[in-house]
Amino acid sequence: MGNMSTSRFSPSELTAILDTFDTLPGVPEVRARTYDLLPPDGLVADVGCGAGRAVVELAARGVRAVGVDLDERMVGLARERFPGGDFRVGDACALPFGDGELRGYRADKVLHDLAEPERALAEARRVLAPGGRAVLTGQDWDVLVIDSDDGELTRRIVRARADLVPSPRAARAFRALLLDAGFGEVAVEVRTVVLAEPGVEAFLARVAEAARAAGAVTDAEAEGWTAEQQERARRGRAFAAIPLFVASATR
């Protein structure tokens, strides 16, 4: 999960969060689409590899993949989970590859966590060979759709959660960022993940808690909003949707 600040979570906690998200309805299909957009030959780097799922799934497709993550703990956990996988510690803005060494570059849920995402894409262009492909995916944190009786409070909660991210609107800027970095053949797709299954209320409770901790809503507001979502879930009426942006481009 990118060069994300993981200090709030232990590796096992973060892995549980990632695994939960990665198995939500629709998410595996988005992940597979990112694989389809990568070249089938040559070395491919999964930047911000987290616990290593994408590296293993790419390898199962016959792709020579290497995972890179800034967090040594996550790299260690990825090596434990997937022995034999190639995982390295590295920064998205200073990758451990030579000029033109890669044929493919993948960054999933990474750019929003960087204060200067343009630096990561300049680095992506450096390490890609001519004709290589870059594939980005992530959510726009300002666009989290949640059904609630209190629209104004929901907007405040979503905005406050977005403000905790260094570059919350990076995903909507994927196209411009890639073009500015010198890439061509830029294309952007949007896939929407719908959360209406049991358990969505736990995700929404974490969103509300983040807004409360940031001081954007009061304890009473957070508790009341969370209680509403729990009641909705009890009645099978909880609903949230997350648009995921997938961008691809050629070096």
C-alpha cells in the first residue's frame, strides 16, 4: 500500500486491512485489469507492494515481478507470506533499479500517500525502458459515496478523512501527472466498488473515528453517525461506493 505511513498499524494489522479491501466484491477484477495493462515480458516492479499479493499474482501469470516497499516491516512480512518472491526495500522516489531496467511499473494505492506524486512518476519514467508501461490505480479520497440520513455531517466526515491523506486527489490527476512526466498513450478507466455486504459498517466506523480524531466532528456526532450506519447494516440498508481510477501510459 504504497510508501504509506504505516506507523499507526503493526504489519499484521495493516495486512489484515489490505487483505479485507483486496477481497471486496469488484476489487480482484480491478487488480486483474492492472495486470492486463502491463507488458507480459521483462521485469515488472510493483511499487508500494505491501504484503506482496500482486507480486505473487503476477508471477502466477508468468510475469517476472519484483515488489518494492518503503516499510522494511512490510517487506519482511511479504517475504514470510510468499517465500521465493522478490521483495526489496525502496522508496517510490528513489527506486533500486537502473535507468531503463524495467518493462513494467505498477503502483496501487501509492500516489495519494506522497506529498509530491510527480516525483514518483519522474522516477517511474527513469526506470522504464522505452516502450515500457506504467499502470496506476487508487481512489480519490474526496469521492467516497455513503448513504446516510445526514448528508451535511457525512460530507464533513468524508472531507476530514480525505484531509488526512497527503495527496487525496492524486487519482483524479493521474492523467495530467503522467502527461507532465513525459508519458504517452495515457488512458484512464474508472471502476466502482460497491460496499453493501455485512461488515461495511466496520469500515464506516473507522472513517468516522478518523474524522473525530481530527477534530472535524464531535464525539456525539461520530457516535450518532456510526450508530445510524450500524442500524442500516442491521436492516441490510448500509451502502457505500468507492470509485477506483486505473491509469496506464507508455514510456
